[in-house]
Amino acid sequence: MGGTKKKSMTQADKAQSAQDSGQNEGGAKKPEKKTAKEARLAQQQAKQQALIMPKMDEKQLLKTLSPLKAITVYGASRALGLNAAIAAQALRNLESKNVLRRVGGYSGHYIYAPVAALGGGGSGTQGQTAASSSSSQ
């Protein structure tokens, strides 16, 4: 019923000449379709990469996360380019290895801090206390 509108004579001539020049060049329109397919494929691969745990060790993850003001699940997901669920899994993994420590938050919205930034678990303050007590005697 609807259909496309009939083109004017000049528009039809332009379309015909463009189509003829495209056929003479060996089909210039086909590579454009391939690039669109490649773009979609790249986009799908990027989405799939967001669902895969990064192949980084603890030092590399910590180096990526340390510039963040507050290390949260969503901040880590943005910094690492991951899905939030995978970023949460990575943070829990780092916490279990005593690289990060939970310092605040509640109900799944936790804030983490590197253990080294917190004084290495308190061993540094004990060494200072022992040194000050021995110098006072």
C-alpha cells in the first residue's frame, strides 16, 4: 500500500550514475557491508570480553586499581573494562589473597583499600613501637 516515493528525474539520474560507477569499480558497496559486519562482530567480541576474567596477576590488578579514589565494584568494572559481576569476583579474589581489604560499605556495595596502603596489616607499627621502646632504655 505505502511503498517508496517515486523519485524525480534528477534524483533517478543521480542514483543511476552512482549505481553504474559502483559496478564499474568492482562493487564498492560490498566492502561497506563487510565493514558493518566486522563492526558488529567486534562489538560482540567486546561484550564477550567483558564476561571473561582478565589474565592479570595480583600486582597488575592492584596497579590498575590503585589510582582509583575508592575501589568499588563499579569503579573496578570501569577501570578493568569488565562486567560488574566479574569485577566483584576479582575483588573478592584479591581480598582472599590479602591484597585488598574491605574498609567500608554495606549490602554488597563495599569499599576496598590495598593492604599495603593500610600499613601492611599492622606489622609496620609494631616495628616502630619496638624501636622506640629500645631507644628509651
